Amino acid sequence: MNKRMISFTAALLLVCTGAGAGILDRFSLRVGPGAILPLGGSYTDVQKLNKIVQLGAVMNGGLRCQVSEYFYVDAGYVFNWMPVKKEARPFDYRELRPALNIQMWNLNATLFLSKGFVIQPYLTAGAGICPWRFSETSVWGDPWPAPSKPEESFDDTSLGLNAGIGAETHLFSRFSVFLEFKYNYVFTRNPEKFGTDDFNEHDFLGLNVGLVFNLGKK
């Protein structure tokens, strides 16, 4: 994971270094909690993923760079936790509170639609890598065996895409707050590993709130 984050941050630094002087003034940190809802995608040939896992929690953070007045680049990390419903828990793990865990290491482009107003709306879109697993315990425990191929673990690292809309408002000094809705699509289908084509691609709707801290002078 460290190597991936270093790669994302290096790409961000290269973009910002080419943007001109006042480099530190262009950077900000974003952090906050949120929620994630599974939308579509099949778990088996008769069950959708949203019938297996519940509404989950999110913690996200990242480094953002202002490239121009309205355009930003973000290198971000998101951890998503979706508890497995009681009736869907494998017998061996029922008391361990199993969950679907998804990490998202994303590089995003963000376009602000207006600046200088109390509410500053923006659009964002990007891509990244998503290590995920059906965890025996709530947070990143050992993965379950894959249901259709028990010799394989029920985890993988998949490509992810995202797009969202949000708004930011200045709070005080260097701080702002944001509210963001984000659609995530994760390419989890892997019939060779999992021994079935029934477990396919999945999508999620996320709601994120949090703080933005500007590193430069304000």
C-alpha cells in the first residue's frame, strides 16, 4: 500500500511543480467520515450484493493540489466498511461480525463551478486501485474462502472508477468544510479466481463530509 500511495503522491507533486510558484499555497489536506451504500452487482446467481451487506461506514483522506483557479488534482485514500447481514454470515464467522472491506486509492480531477461565493460547488472524477475482501472480522481480518472455489481467498485488487458532485464552504482561517456524493464502480468480476461468473462488477454510492486544511498562507 505504501508504494501505491507514494506513486499517487509523486504524480500529484509533478503536476503541481509544473503549475508555477507558491507550491505550498496550492496544497491542502482533506479528511472526514462518511457512509457507503451498495447499489447493484450480483453476489450469486440469485442474490444481489445489497441483500448481503448493509449500509456501511467510510473514512477518507487525501492530498489536494490546485493546478489553476478552478481545477484541482487529488490523491486520496478511502476505507469502506460494510457489515454482512446476520442471515448471510458464514456459520464459522457469525460471532466475529464479518464485513466487506474495500480500500480505494484514487487519483481524481476536480473542477469547481464557481469560486468566491459562500457555497462553492464542484464536480470530480477519477480512477484508482481497490484492494477488497470479505473479511472474517469487521476490519481487514483474514478473507473468507471464495464460495464457489474454497481453495481461493475471497479477496482481490480491482480497478475502480468514481464520479461525484460536492460543495465546499470556507469555515475560518485555513479551514473549509465539504459535503460530497460520489458514485463508485469497482471491477470485482474475476471468474478465474472465484470459479464463477455470478459474482460480477459492483457499484456503490458514497456520502462524504469533512474538513479541508490549506497548507499555505491564507
